[in-house]
Amino acid sequence: MTKEHANWSPYDNNGGTCVAIAGADYCVIAADTRMSTGYSILTRDYSKICKLADKSFMASSGFQADVKALQKVLSSRHLIYQHQHNKQMSCPAMAQLLSNTLYYKRFFPYYAFNVLGGLDSEGKGCVFTYDAVGSYERVGYSAQGSGATLITPFLDNQLKSPSPLLLPAKDAVTPLSEAEAVDLVKTCFASATERDIYTGDSVEIIILNANGVRHESEQLRKD
Amino acid sequence: MPSEQKLGSAIVDTVFANMVSSQNESSLLSSEGDSQRTQYPYVTGTSVIGIKYKDGILMAADMGGSYGSTIRYKSVERLKQVGKHSLIGASGEISDFQEILRYLDELILHDSMWDDGNSLGPKEVHNYLTRVLYNRRNKFDPLWNSLVLGGVKNGQKYLGSVSMIGVHFEDDHVATGFGNHLARPILREEWREDLTFEEGVKLLEKCMRNLLYRDRSAVNKLQIAKITEEGLTISQPYSLKTFWNFAAFKNPTVGAEGSW
């Protein structure tokens, strides 16, 4: 008795790359805006970044329908939190919620590769990086998605962050200034676009600091 | 890409192992007596194309319903009105589309029964369809359709697409199936924000002709639908002129005498 095999997959990879960098008093979250399927481009203008709270932004690549469902779940949980506690969720709290939400579907995962960026309760930049089933850690910077393997080594070299192997553990945030970090992010995406077919069209950048939120956008190669 | 296929098939294999080996028992992943889940589509429609133009949305689809490699039905209407402000175009399994039309009918009915002067716009209908399709995908029993949803409400034009697994987006021009490969490139080159109705129709016909030449499930009988703030019209079925008078077709063996 041979087992029946499905001829459809509940998953698809809609591509894209996400990056986040934490600074002493700022956080940069960026993602390209290309949405693909197979070797086709569906749209050049799709945002992968979602504002979960005043000081928490999540960038996610992977299977878009799951990403959207995840964003919806987290947004509505945050709304309930606000009703119950009369305040916004802190970024580390949101980080834990995201991890729990992902693990909840451990046996039919959200195919989403997330970076959560924001400011912690002391106003310092924080970045959390995840796998598809909720394993996470706080880091100084992270890249996820199809271009992550191209970007991460570059960031390792250029950010001048303290080594994660040092003991006692040093604070992971980059000593770079906000302007330098934003410029670095643009360079990352320009480079990843050259070699990763799923990254390109344009990059959307969010900069969070004590003064609020700023948006920047840069065009990328469309091929 | 390999990794999500491995992930997908690992999960799917577990589900299907449960289904096949325990047809008569209920298990965590199946409900009583359900052993029917969509495995393959039977009667299918091919591409739908939609574009925004100056006054609203234009959509085109042919009237074919294929049964595998047979073109079984040639008068299938794949463009339908949804409420006051929206137009839906469907490709994929026709019976699932008919089911979706029943859901939409109920949605619009309940919306109008509020009798509050508000009516669901294209953005809302698109969101509803996305949720329906995604939830069916979650139950491993998808509605086998790719849908295009367009409309105008309060002067705002909206055009979106949603696939059978819930992948959705909006754009100035969308297409399903083969349309993504053959029509979108033409639209990327020639679409403009301020297309007139005549220009829009010509552009859609150019895309549909291309599909007719190259998509084996396309038929030469199509409808074009227009939706604006004023209302919706779906054209009578008509066919496109095609051109086969290429030298290479007339005399295919020139340059290679003896071949065929």
C-alpha cells in the first residue's frame, strides 16, 4: 500500500532579505520590497516590515501568507495587552511573545524568518533574531532571508561590534553612529541585490531613536 | 527552493500518513468521515489579467474550462460582480470558484442587511478572500483558485491578487497563472497610470493575444470587464484576431530542405 503524496505544498518562499542593526541609542530595521514566487516577480513594492508597537518593528521574510498571519496575531495580542495594561509592550516583551507564538505552531510552523528591532526600556537599540520555530536571542545585528548569507559576513567585518565570544560578555551594540549604520545597510542591500535573485527593487529602512521614527527608501536593481 | 519543500513535505507526509492509514478513525488532523481533501483540480480556468486605468479597473479572462488537456467548456464566465464596488476574476478549479461565489453572496447579503448605508469595498472583499483561502490551506483542504479582486470605492482604485495558499498583494497590474509569465512583462513595459479605457482594452488584448499564442489552455473567446465609481460592465464574449502569416510558418523547411 503506497502512501499518497500531495501534489501541492502548503508553503512557498516569497523571498527577500531583512536586516536589523542595534546602536547605542538607535535601531535600524530594513528589508527589500520584492515579492517573488519561483522565478517570477509578483510585485516590486511589498513591505516586509510591520510596526508591532511604538518601539518594536518586525521585519520578516519567507512565506508571505504566514508572515501576514503572524503580523496579525502579534498586532492583535498587542492591542489586548494595551487594553489590559494601559501601556505599550516593551521590545523584549514583544520578543518573548513572538518566540512563544512561533513555537505554538511547532508542528506546522509559520515559515517566517524574523528579525525584531527596537529600543529597550533604557532607550538602547535592541535586535532579536529568530528561526522559524521561535528559537531566539538578543544580538547586536542580524540578517535573515534569502540574502542573509551574503550580508552577515559583511556586517561581521564592518560593524566593529564586540565579539560575542568575549568573556565577560560585552554589550553587543555597534559603536557606529546612526548615519554610518544607515549607510552600511544601504551598502548591504546593494551588494546582496547583485548576487541574490530574490533581493532587489527597493529597500525600505526604518530608523528608531529617542526622537521617534524615520523612514528612508532606496532604489535597488530591478533585475 | 529545497528547504521549504523539505519542510513542507515533512509536514504533509505526516498528515497524509495519518489520513491514509486511519481512514476509519478520527485523529488529531482529520475530522470524522472527512477523507475528502482536495488533491488535484478537475475543471480549470486559465489566466486572469487585471490593470488599473484612469477611471477604475479593467479585467480580462477567457471563457475556457479545461478538463486536463481537453478544452471541455467554452462559455465559462470567470469574471463576476461582487456587491456594489468589486469585481472578481478567478482561475483554477471552477467548482471551487462557484463555492467562493456562494460565500461572497452570503457576505454581501449580510453586509447589506445591516442596512447602515455602508457597503464592503474591494479592499475588504480581498481581505476576506485571503482569510478564507489561507484558512483552507491551514486545514490541508485548499480552494484551488488564484483570484484577482478589483474595484473602486470613494474614488479609490484597488486591485489585488490572492493565491490558493493565501499569498496576496496589491499592485497596479496583476495576473494569475501563465499571465504572470506572459502578460506581466508586457504590462511592466507599457502600463501607465493615466491609460484611457480604449488604451487599457488594447493593452489587455495584447496580453490576451500573447496568451492565446502560447498558453495551450487558452481559448479564443474572452470577456473584458470594467469597473469604475459609476458601476460595472462585463462585455459580451468576443474573439481576438490572430496572425499566423509568418514566413517561417508558411515555409518551415526553408534553409533545411528535407526536414519538416
